Amino acid sequence: MNDSTVYPWGNARRFNSYAEYFKKLFGGRVQKISVDAGFTCPNRDGSKGRGGCTFCNNDAFNPSYCQPQKTITQQIEEGIEFHRKRYRRAKNYLVYFQAYTNTYLPVDSLEKLYREALGCEGVVGLVIGTRPDCINAEIIRLLLKLQFNAYIMLEFGVESVYDETLLRVNRGHDFAQSKQAIEMAAAAGLPCGGHFIFGLPGESREQMLHSIEIINKLPLQTIKFHQLQIFKNTAMAKEFLVNPNQFQLFDLDSYIDFIVEVTEHLNPGFKIERFAGEVPPRFLESTMWQYVRYDNVLALIENKLEILNTFQGKLYV
């Protein structure tokens, strides 16, 4: 193996990069623009529960321009201006309906929001973050209709493959629902992404590694991994402050070693969007990741892959 090696995904990077895939698909850099359309979740509004997931603080991920009192168009225009200063090569944009559950409205209301986003200049598609229990045949028909003229992806918050973990963090659905929803959407022809958190309380390193065997069988196009971070003003933060010993949080070095092992076993067909999460330090209860930037994490992962002469899917079976 050397620097000239081209991997099955068509380039020399040692993992199947989401960014590289979209460059090839659209002929150049594509930038995500997050919007907050004012959604809630069924485990917040009382239909399934109250309080939401114990780890959740959406403010930690929302850019400053994402405010639900603004129109979708206004948020997109401000987001494009914000990113234009950092990523001048981006000409195409994917609107990311990110905050909470972005399919949790009647279909007519969803269509109005999605079409407003798609009508903005430079927008070539949507990435819609949702829960597996908030997808049905009617919503899928809407998304397939929109797909005629745009790229449409569903990003499912799965978080864990273990039902006891999902129950403990007040997720409000089980893994069977995740599997069913992803399979239904993928079978209809919608690209699907999955989001997973490593380090949730109660899960051992061995369990997390074993979960990759289960995840590999899902019909996903893209995947995101986040290390557990304890956000202020969450139910999990209260648990952490009372009994920090129940949490086995990854530090940077141990996470790099772990995620490299995950990558070796990961389905090489999955395009990796993120290996880790990054939020502003003011949101973190634990100081462990306060000043760690994602770009640095990614560089460390790619360096470790090279040192070990390994790559995504090397140990995939």
C-alpha cells in the first residue's frame, strides 16, 4: 500500500468520503446550509413522552443564523453568506433540515417548507433529519415527488442498535423501528443516512464494536459518528454531575484508536460524513472535548489509518 493507491470509492483517501462523493456527483464542492424550521419531537410534545432524549441540546449544533422565527428563505440566504466567506469554491448548496424531527408535520405543511427551500438560488437538494418513527408512506411519496428535480436524502437519528440504551436515553423508539424505516425509505429509492453516538451510558467498547456488524447490514448511503459529549442543561448532564463514574467518556487518544478500528470493520459502501462531533465549548459540561476541533480529529484519524496501513472496510466481512 502506498500514496498512489486508489480505493474502491475512486480516490486515495483511506475512507469513503462524503465530501468527495458530492464533489463527484455535482462537479464541485457542495455546502450544507442548516435551517431550523421550528419542529419538535414526539418525545417532547407528549405524544410519546416529555423532555426529549436525555443527551439532546439542539442549540449546541445550530449555527447562529438558524432561528425558527426567521423564514426558511432568510435562513438559507444568511447561511449562504456565512459559508461563502469560508468556502468560496462552493456553488451548490444542500439545505439541511437539522433541528429536532423534520418530518413531524402534516404532509401539506412539509411540502410547503421543502419547496420553499428548493426554490432558493443555488439549492440543489435537501437533507432531512428525522426519527425512524416519523416516516410513513405518504411522506415518502412526497419526497419521491421532490426527487424528480432535486437531491433528497433522509438522515435518520438511530444513535444505538441496543434497545436498552435507547430506552435509557428516552429515545422513544426501538432499533427495529430504525431498521424498518431505513429499509422502507431505501426500497422506495431515497438515499438514507444514519447517525450514531459512541459512548452512551451502559454500552461497553465491545458492544459498540459489535454494533458495526449490525449497522453494516442497513441500506445506508451515508453515516455519521459522534462521540458522546455531555451538553449543559440536559437530563444527561444532571446524571453526569450526580454520578460521573457511570459514564465512560472517550478522550481524544482512545477515541482515535476506537474509530480507526470501527472504520476497518465498516461497510466500504458507506460514505462517511463525520467521524466525531464538535460543538462550541460553552455548551459542554465535561471539559474533555472543549477545545478539540473536528479538522484536527479528522487529520489524526487519517494519519493513524496511514501509520497502520489500513482503510475503511479492510476487515469488513
